[in-house]
Amino acid sequence: MKIHSLSAFLVCAALTATACGEKDDGDDGDDGAAAAVDSDGDGITDEDEAALGTDPNSADSDGDGLADAAEVDLGSDPNSADSDGDGYLDPWEVAEGSSPTDAESRIYTGNWPYNPEKDALGESDSSRATVGDLTPRFQLVDQFGDTVDLYDFAYQGKPILLDLSGSWCYWCHEVAKMLEGEASAFDSYASTYSWVEGLGPAVANGDVFFVTVLDANRMGGTPNAQTVEAWYDEHSNPAVPVLMDPEGVVTSWMRPSGYPTILLLNEDMTVALAPRNYTDSFDEVMDMLGR
Ligand SMILES: [Ca+2]
Ligand SMILES: [Ca+2]
Ligand SMILES: [Ca+2]
């Protein structure tokens, strides 16, 4: 009954005081026969749905998976799948504990993608990065302190470059600079490789995801919050999550022979390319993008 009374309150706000004062008891037939009709049986009468602007024949007007009555209760917009326009759909925010009515409250502060179907990818039994393997479901903390589930990048229609870098590593920083469009040691290769100037914009546009994992701080020690924050301060690329790998889980799976090691993943999280030289991954991505 809480839902019904709340929706009645919302209706009152849109109607005259006289109409609001006239409570519908639903059985005397003299206070609006239509008010008692609830065509879709969602607990909100057709009359109330008319005032809310919702579909009286659908219990979930915006089709986002949250019933109209639940949205009235939450205060979210039953006619918008993303009430606060932050890019995360209302039911995702409810499931993950962020607010569907506050754009500042997001699943990921960094606006990384979200995949509500990620459990369907199943369990990876890959112990070493090999082409065709399902990448393990790494869950690591990013530069904003959020724990990022790598599988949220799955099935977004984009390849993923999974970059294992270290703060101490010169070429790792040069790659980050190149992605930002800053002068880098790669500039002299711009006429030979399209990725020198093309990869940064492709990442910025979201045509390809670039995920950086730091496995050591500047001193070669265990990465921590300061490590990823310092990297982000230096390379403030809003498109790139910077994750820390204090347990070395990514490192032990990738078994890098040098840094950075950058794997190319398909959108289904299988390894597409696990080269010795990361520039091969860049070449392949540009081929995939037709550039
Ligand atoms: Ca809904
Ligand atoms: Ca939202
Ligand atoms: Ca939100």
C-alpha cells in the first residue's frame, strides 16, 4: 500500500486540491470509476499512470527492468531507463548500490562501461595468457578507489588492450603519453605506424578500450593507491582506467618478458593476440578498426 499512497501523492501534485481531496475508496463507484482500474496490474491505477505519464498497459513503461511501482518508490523516472543520465541504467545502479537519481553517484566514478550479463561469461581456467583463452575475471582497484571488474568491458562491441605496465618503466610512460597525444618517443615512427597518431583518438572515442594495470610502483615495490593516483596525475587520460595489481594476479597470468606487455582481447574476453612486442597489438587493433 505504500506504493499506492506515494503514487496518489504524486498525482495530487498534478491535480486540483478538490480532486486530491476526493479519496478513491475503490468500491463506491462515485469517486471515479477509472481510478479503480489497473489495466496492467502493477499497483498503479490507470488514472495515476495518466498523471505520471506512464503506460497503463505496461508494468515497466520504460522497459528497463524496474517496474513502474518500484520506480515511483525509488523516486526514479519510470519513463527513463537512465533517470539521472549518467550512462548507467537504473536497474544496474540499484543492483550495484549507486543512486539512479544522482549523476554524481555512479557505478564507476571513471565512467567505465558496465555489463549486467557478465556472469554469463563463466569461469576462466586459463593459467597463462594464451590466444583463445578466456581471460580471468580480474577485479582490481582503480585510480578512483573503485573495484573494477574486467568483465564489465566484455560485449561492448569493442576490442580491449590490456596493458601491464610499471611506474618505473620508461616505455610504459611513453605509451601513456602517446595515447594522450603528447610528444613521445614514438613520434619519429609516426609515418611508419598509424597507431602512433591513431590509437590515442581511437581510445578517446571509445572505439577500443585501453586498460592499464600497474604491477609495481616506481621503486619496484607493491603498487598501492598512491601508485595508481600518481600515474593518473601524470597521465590524466579520462578514457583509461589505471588498476593496481598488488597480488600480482595479472602479472602471473601474463608472465611478461618485458614492460609494457599489452594483450589484445576480443569483446568476448578471449585473448586475440599475446605478442612479445606490444606494437603488434597496436598494429592489429588499427587493422581491426580499418585505420
Ligand atoms: Ca521501469
Ligand atoms: Ca543512471
Ligand atoms: Ca547515478
